[in-house]
Amino acid sequence: MTVAVAPPSPSPGRRRLLRGAAAGLALAVLGGGAALLGAGREESAAVTVTETGGTMRLPWPKDGQAGVAVTGLGVLGTSGEQKPVPIASVTKVMTAYVVLRDRPLRQGESGPRVTVDQRASDESHSLHESTVRISAGQELTQRQLLELLLLPSGNNAARLLARWHSGTEEAFVAKMNRAAKELGMSRTTYTGPSGLEASTRSTAADQLRLAEAVMRDEVFRSIVATREVTVGGGTGTVVNTNKLLGTSGVVGVKTGSSTPAGGALMWAAETGDGHGGGLILGVVLHQKANTTPAAGLQEAFDSSERLITAARRELREARAVRRA
């Protein structure tokens, strides 16, 4: 799915602005990792590159909140009031982060086997939340459980991982909150490992910090870049809920949706400038909250795709100026 970004033809003043943005960002890149700071609440609000005075524009969502960063450079900007809001299944990124931090896997490793308990099996049949089909006594590897957590967004897989990791869900949630504090996520509170609870709240700026940390893990990156995976024992094939995966350079990360949260998406995209390495990271939260989860998630996809397209374009222009 591709959403076209069709801004009006630039005036001479707008052309100068774009050249200034590219030049400013290029100088920031040459400066070796200077932080890029800015904010906006309107569509196409300007972002100031503080090191050089240059500006660039990103098509921020009209509602909710968002943030965009580039690995190795810093935050390009945020939009909306950065107040804690429900984040739904984006919560599962922290669940995976804590599991992989404490019980790391190498690429190609499956990890220890986990036996599905009766509770996780019973929860497979819930009609009120996102779950995956697993059966009591079924043995799944740590990696398989992470796949069931992150691709089809299984709430029962999240809770099973929490119990396996820490003995109780409550003990695991305490570790989630400690991890958030260590990452500087000062406006984040986790109350469960799945995101089902509307009391789990965060901001786009905080979730950007988590995105940067978790995308350093090779196993996590490989899982969220997977379109589908087949798990034995009756679970079958599960599909990634991220419809942007594989479009516009997107290589992950995680969807979320509920009535109170609206649509939410943490995403990572390759810069597309042919140089490899860095990633553009983004978080969009609280899209069409209090409507339907489907409407909110679609809005999160649409607004994210506009941001990704614009950010990749601006970075390509900056690289071109740098090479010139």
C-alpha cells in the first residue's frame, strides 16, 4: 500500500527553504551526530536544525502525537502535546526488550523451550482481545514466543512470556517500568505486558527512546522484519500486523490499536540514500482515539507513511548537498 504525498508546487521562497533544510541537515550530518530538535502541531510544520539554523518540514499528523528520529543523529522533531496516552500493543516492544535484555539470543538461536500453561491456552479463545492459538503442554522456543508476541500481537503470548521470565506478571511489569526509567522514559507507565490495559500509557518521545534501544538487538530486528512465520503444534502460520512492512523502506516495528488508544505505530525505515547504516525511527500515537481500533490503526498507517516518505526525501536531499 502506498499513500502518495502531494505537496503544492514550491514557490521560490519554498525552494530556498528546502535547499536550506538540506544544507542544514547535511552540515549536521557532517558534524558527527549533532542532535536535531524541533516541534510542530500543524501539518508540514517546520523543524529547526539547531546546529545550523536550517529548517525542514515534516507532515505531522493533525491529531494525536508523533515523533521522528534518525539513528546516530537524534530527534528530528515531535508533534502534539507529549502527554501520556494509552499505547495498546506498542507495549509489547518493551516486553520483548526486557526479555531479550535479560535472556539474550544470538541470530540463529532459538533459545530455551517454554511449556504453554493452561491459562495461556484458555486465553487463546478470548473474543475480546488479540490472542494466538496455543495449547496447554505445547512447547515453544523463546524465539517462537517472541514471534507470536510481535507479529500477530498475541496478548496471551505476552503474558506467558512475562510469567516464564519473572515468575509472575506483576514482577515482570515492575522490570518493564525499571527499564523505562533506565532509558529515560519519564512519562511512561506500564501496567501489563500486553498493552490491553488502557492504564499503560506513554508518549511518542518516550517510545522513540525505546525504539532506538531495541533496534540495536539483531534478533529483535530480524523478527519485526518478518512478514509471516509458521509455528508447529497446531498454531499454524501467523502474519505480521504491520501493513507498511516492505514498503517505503520499512523494516519494522509494531502496531497497536484499541478504542481508548486509537491507532498507534512504532516504525523503522531505511534512509534510502544508498549509504546503508542508519535508520529513520518514528512513533505515531492516539490516532482517531475513541472511534474504532480499525479506523485508528488505518490512520496510524496513513500518517506514518506520509512521515516516512517526507523524511526519506529530506534526508536524500541532505545527502545530495553533502556530496556536492
